[in-house]
Amino acid sequence: MDIAWSNIFSRKSCDRNSVKDVLKKVPIFRDLSDRELRKVERLIYHRSFADGETIFRAGEPGLGMYIVESGQVQIYLLAHDEPLAILTDGEFFGELSLLDESPRSASAAAQGETHLLCFFHPELMDLLNVDPRLGVKILIGLSRTIGERLKKATEYIEVMKSGNPTSKVDACADKDR
Amino acid sequence: MPVRTKTAESPIWVKWLGVAILLAAAVAVLYSLSGLVKILIISALLAYIIDPLATFLESRGLKRSGATAIVFLMIVGIMALSFLVLAPMLVNQIISIQQSLKSGHADTMVKQIEQMAAPHFSSFGVKEVNIADRLEAYAASTAEWFFDHILDMVSLLTNIIIIPFIVFFLLKDGRQIKKQFVSLMPNRYFELSLNLLHKMDIQLGNYLRGQFLDAAVVGILSTLALWALNVKYAFLFGAFAGVANLIPYLGPVLGATLAILVTVIDTGQISTAASILIAFIVVKLIDDAIIQPMIVARSVDMHPLVVLLAVIIGGKFFGILGMLLSVPATGFLKVSLQEGIASYRRYR
């Protein structure tokens, strides 16, 4: 079978279970039942990236979030800089773009062959029309995730302000882990 | 140090040449399959108009297939009812007009109008106005088109079966079709194409549903106004005004002209013609001031010249149906281009 067609039609059932498992680990979808997760799964896009391939560039309009199904993703500001973060299986990025089209604040590239699950703003909007209950559950999960990140960012800023930043930031990071 | 590869960029002229070849090939294929394209356009327009109903039922807990089936049955029911109730009414009114135009009274009226109009047209180099001949020729060609396209049993049956079939699957599987289409895009253009399709979907949906609702409201208002004025063929003229309203600028003029011309020829009452003109002006004012701002997407405003050209080209290739479909089709092209260019600039 041709690669394009096999990509569309021959997704195996074992893949479906693993996608659901990956989604379950994402805090945004934590409160969803199995039935609801299956609904979300139908909206998810599967994309594969080669080693070093750009996923998105800083400044481009953001369209949604990516979840690492397998492989690794580097988040970086400039092409030759050290990465800001390296994300692995089950981790996610770009979730703020689910809310609006503001430009991406950093770039992302695959490290090694990487498979991503993508959940985008248009699908979330569709879901809010078709199944408002599920849509709101996801929005609450998203708000909680953003809230937690904001809290952590505030903590870091306070630590930085209070002097001796290096050791305290490390301590904060340790606490988060 | 991380290594991030960049995809090799082709020279800009290669890209544009590729786009031009693709466009030319697409136009050639579409032209050679014009019959199929017409069916697809009608089906897509219908699917766009009906879609919110299916989505509403889905939001009440029904599955997409169930919601689509219910909406579909409703629409088929309404269409069957219209065919049984409204079609005979329209046919009766058309036959009645034909008979009345053949009567001696109409002949006298037409001659009087010709005599009145002839001196005014002579300055344009027109020696004979011949309204009767022209009307007869136009009526004959319209009837021929009507029997060729609408009442031709083979094409009627094919369309009755194929169009609902396509509409049903577009409604039921539209999202999956869109998803699979976007999935085929290379990673570099994936977000761009998804975003573009999403924006086009919203804009087009609003535009087409707005146009359809607007035409329906104008049709109903015109029918009511003409009925209140006791105009003989109120339903026929109202329905025509509604359908003609799909063509901006020209539509309302066409609707009013037909009603006034037939009434004057049929009854000879200039006062009724004046009341009809006032009724159409009032409906147009209500349409411009209240209905259009409420329901028609302003972003798809088109220049009058573009509308005129679209109608002429549509008429040339697809006849009367082409004239009606040309405006929504041009709206589709305009939205696609607008969003395409905007998205390309944002992602560049």
C-alpha cells in the first residue's frame, strides 16, 4: 500500500489504545472519561518529524498544542543556541495557542525521529459547538495548566528578586520535579 | 550544540511556475467536467447551508450520522412538500401568464408601449422595439431551458439521486474529509493549510447561509407585499425576486422589472405597476437597512463590476443556473484568495 494511503487507512487498534494512554497523561485531558478521550482522539492529528526538522518557528501564528508521542523535541529561541528545553514522551507544548493565534514565543524542532499528536484551535472550537460539555472540561483543564504555570513563573520571579537566585531557582526547580 | 536541518528552498520562480501549471491544469479539468462541477458546487452549497442544523442536533447529544439523517429527512420532506404544493402553483401561474400574454388585450398594451418607447430608442439607433417578439423569443428560450435542464427526466432523476447523496456524505463525513485532506500536507504547510481551511470554512459558511437566508426573507417579504397589493401573480413574482436576490445589484432590478412588465402587459394598470415599484423599493430598503446588516457577512462584499463579470461568465458557461451560482462561487474564490494571502504572509 502507498505510504500516504496506508497512513490514512491502516492505523492499528493497538495505536488507538496507546494514543488514549498518552492523552490521559496530559493534565489538560486528565478529567476526561474514556468515552470523552475517544472523542478527542478523533480530533487529534498524527504527525511524524525527521531528525532536526522544524515543527514551528518563533513568530509564526500558533494554532494549537503538540504532545510528544515518541521521540524528543527541542524548544529554542535562536537556531544555534542551546535548547531552552528538551521534551520527551507524554510531554506537551504550545497549549497557549489553543486560545488564540498569538505568535509562537519560541521555535520547536524534532531531535531524532519524532511522532507528535496535535490538537488544534479549530478542532477545539468545533468541539465547543458539537459537545459543549466536553469542550468546557478541556477549557477548564487548559486554564488549570496555564494557572499552574503562572504560579510557578511567579515563584521563580520572587526567588530571583530576593537575591542569591542561582541556588534558590535550583531549589524551586527541584521542588517542581 | 544541537543540529537543526533546514529544508532546501526552491527558487521563487519555480514555485510560481508550479502554482501556475497546477492552476491551469485545475481549470482545464474543471472545464472538461463542468457537469460534475455544477453538481458538486450545488451539493457543497446545500451542505454549507444545512450544516448548522446537523451541528445543533449533535450538540443535543445525537451522533453525527443520526443528526445528519434527521436533518436530511427533514430537508427531503420539505422539498417533497414544496414540489407537491408550490410547484403546481408556480406552473399554474406561468401558464396563466402565457395565456394572458397571448390575449388581444396584451397585444394592444404591448403595441401602445412600443409606440411610447420607440421615439426614445430611436436616438440610440434602434428603429424597431418589437417588445412582443423579444418577449416571445425570450419566453421560448426560457421554456426550452426549463424543459432541457429542469424537466429533463434523465438529468432530473440523476440530480435528485446524486445531489442528496453527495450532500448527505459531505454533511456526515465533512470533518473527516477535511482532516484527511490536511493530513496529506507536508509538515511545513500543515498548520498553514489547517488554519486557512478553518478560516475559509467560517467565512464561507457565514456568507452562504447569509445569502440564502437573505434571499428567503426577501422572497417572503416581496410575496407578502405583492399579495397585500392584490397583484395577480404575487407568489411567482415573490419567488423570482427571492431567487434573483442571490445576484447582488442586478437581482432586485430583475425581480421588480419582471413583476412590473408582466402586470402592465396583463392588466394595463399603470397605478398597480407604480405600487409594485414602491413595494419593491420598500422591500429593498428593509433588506439593506435591517436584513443584510444582520445576516450577510460584510467581509465578502464584492465590487459591482466583479459581480457583473461573474454573472456574465457564469451565464456563458452554465446558463441561468450559472448566473445564480456565479456570485457564491466568486465569493468562495474571494474568501479563498483573501485568507490564502493573509495566511501566507503570517507564516512566511
